[in-house]
Amino acid sequence: MAHLHLLPLLLLLLSAAAVSAAGDEAHVSAVVAETGLAFAKDVLIGEAVRSLTPLRLPGVEKAVRVPFLGGFRVAASNITLFHLDVGDNSTIYPGYSGLVVVASGITANLSMHWSYCYDSWLFPLEITDSGTASILVQGIEVGITMAIKNSNGSLALSVSQCGCYVKNLVISLDGGASWFYQGFINAFEDHIKAAVEKAIPENIMEGAGKLDSFLQGLPRSVSLDNVAALNMTFVNDPHYGNSSIEFDINGLITSAVAKTNKLQMHPHLSLSCGGASKMLLLSLDEDVFNSALEVYFKAGSMHWIVDKVPDQSLLNTASWKFIIPRLYWSYPNDDMLLNISMASSPVIRITSEKIGATINADMIIDVLDGKETVPVACISVVVSASGVVETSGNKVYGRVSLDNFSLALKWSKIGNFYMSLIQGVIRVFLNTVCMPYLNSRLGNGFVLPVVHGFTLEGVYVRTSAEQLTLCSDVTVTNASSLASLPVL
């Protein structure tokens, strides 16, 4: 019964795992490997056990009338299951049609109140007695198969099979003449066994309904800011491997008010992660990054005014009088601004060797002539850069460096001038201003939306053709926060 709560962790750990139709193709895939399934099972069994105890079971009363002797009435009430010990005898594995969980060797402790009453026509008085009892239930086995399907871009869960079996139990009476009534109370064994075998599956089915509602209520779009949103639509049914589950998600970054239809087939992930055995594998197509860049480009967010540089003299026409003489003659000793904007959306290319980026920008030189800002020239700058991805905890960071660049004069009010004359200055500008600025932004990191109370550990990053894959283990940092999850 504890295993019903497994899926929310799996799905939220993927977290990059739910704004388009169910027929869309995936750009993000997440694989929960065997060690990840085992970790989630172990963590959530404890949480589920705490949520299921105490569990009140129905009472029972038995009455027997014996000719010439009178009537006997024995009752058991307040039967409460207050402790469960699952131990290490539990397994979880993907089956043909869903997630299969089997737990065996479970022990449980129950308490109850018992009462005894005897009356006879031979005696005018009624004889009564009562007390408490402790019950040890041993050899409980629980099995459940949960079918997970895609339902219009969300995940729907149903329990296809569920069963519980109790091997044996021992009732120990306390109070009154308990030794005398032990034989009568043992008659309740079958009732208590049946009550446990019925109550546990009923709680599983009730929890499955709540979990299904929770999964279908997961947001299909998560706003990153007022410009972009992450498409969290699940694509297709989950894929079950021999010891893993793969979830495919659309994963593209879209405008907060528009939908993106740029799609491609996403190959199934391999569980290989550079030889490392990890719990969680998360793969992102380069289209995910390019869709984000396109959204911010169309929103006009890629615009930068440069008014301060390490060598501030470079932003004065006096430093350019020998490189672009007409600039200095027209505006002697005037300060300048560099007005940089993207001419097109930057493009990310991921290979097994590196992550590359091509940036096509227009750099307009503005002269501050008194109180007037005068644009005097526009230079097209095409930059090729290489990047690396680094991780720390639940954050992913980026770092870029300049590979090469090219310059072209688009228009000028100060006459034509050769790009070769300013290439050295532009290289210094790119290396000392642009790259540090980009790295400062990438250095803030992107927080992976992992469930509160968990953190990623030992994250390993690898690149392949058109894909970036994060491989990670997961640890618990705040177990008490698990109880606040909607399904827990």
C-alpha cells in the first residue's frame, strides 16, 4: 500500500517533466533507472507507512447460546493497526502493462479492546469481564500493478491489480481473567485477518484515485517569467524497460501567449551514462534551448546598451581618431555608446565534442553629441562561441568562451572604413566585455524543479548529437517536507 505514493516523486523528480496536443513529439526525455526506482520506493514506503497508521479496523461480536448452560457473548472493538514494518523485502519493477510493486514479509502490530459476557437462567446475575489485547500480524504480502497512460497530454493512473494476504497472527490478551478467555478470543483470528486483507487494498484504491487526480491536475505549462513558458505536456505513454521507466515530454520553451509547433522525433534514451550508474537520466534536445532563445528574441529581450567597459577610453571618439578618423573629426572627444541587439535568434548546436553557439548581432555606434544621441554606424557581428555545462546541487550553470567572429559594415554616416582596422579592438571588446557579461548571466544558474526536500547529487553531464543529458543520483535533504505533498 505504501507504493501508491511512488509516482509523484518520479514525475516531479523528472520535473522537467507537463501546452500542445497529445500527438506532439518529445524534446525532453527522462529515464528513471533501477537505482532511482529503488531509491524512490525506499523513501516513500516510510512516508506512506506513516500516512496509513493508525488505521482503524471494524470490530466484531460473536454470540453463542448453549442449551441448559446459557449464552456466551464475546466482542472485539477499537481494533487499530498502529505500526507497520516493511523491512527490506520489497521490490519494484516495470511490468508489461505498468509498474509492479511487491512487498512481502511485512509485520504489523494492532491493539484492541475485548469484552466477555455470560448469562444463564440458572443464575440471576450476568458475568462480565473485559480487557485489552495486542496482536502481532506476520507474513503480510501486498502486490499492486499500476497502469500509467497518456491522457490528452497528462498522465492517468489506474490500479489494474491489487491484493493483500496475511499468513498468520497472534493475539495476546491482557486484563481480567484473560488466560481463561484466550480460546474464545482466538475465534476472532479469521475476522482480523480478513479485515486487514480488505482494509489495505481499499486504502490503496482510495489513494490511487487521489493520485490520478493529482497527476491529471499537473500544469501543462510552467511560466519561467513574463516572456517564456515551459511546455510540460507528456507525449505518448511511458516506455517500460527491463528495469527502468522513460517519460517523454514536449519540453519546448514557448511564448507565454503563443504555442510552438516546431517538433521532431525524440529517440529513446539509453541507460548508459558514461559508464556511471545513476538513478535519474534527463535528456534535452538542442531544440529546447533554441526554442527558448527564439521566444526571448521575438519578445525583444535580447538588447544591450554598453556604456561602461574596462578601458573606458574606448568609448570616446578620441581613441578612434587614427582608426576611424572621420568619426573623430565629426565628433571630437565625444563619449559613445554601443547599442547591441540580435539580428536573429541565436542558434545552439550540440555535438559529442562540445556545445556551440552562433550569435548574429547588430552593433550600432551611438555618439553622445551634447544632449543628443546620434547613431553613426552599424556593424554586423557574427560570433561563434563554445560552451560547457556545470552543475551544483539542483542548479545547472553555463560558461562560454569566444571561438571566432566576423565583421561587416551594414551602414555608416561617417564614411566607409575597413573592418580589419577595428578587428583587434572588437576582439578585446568581445573577450573583456561580452563574454564576461554572458558568463555572469549564465553563472546565476537555472534551478531544476526537483521536489522540495530532495536534491540532486553527483550530477554528470554528457553531450551527444543534438542532445544534452544530465545523469544524477537523488538524496533526501528534508524528509519532513514530503508530508506536505498533495498526494501524501
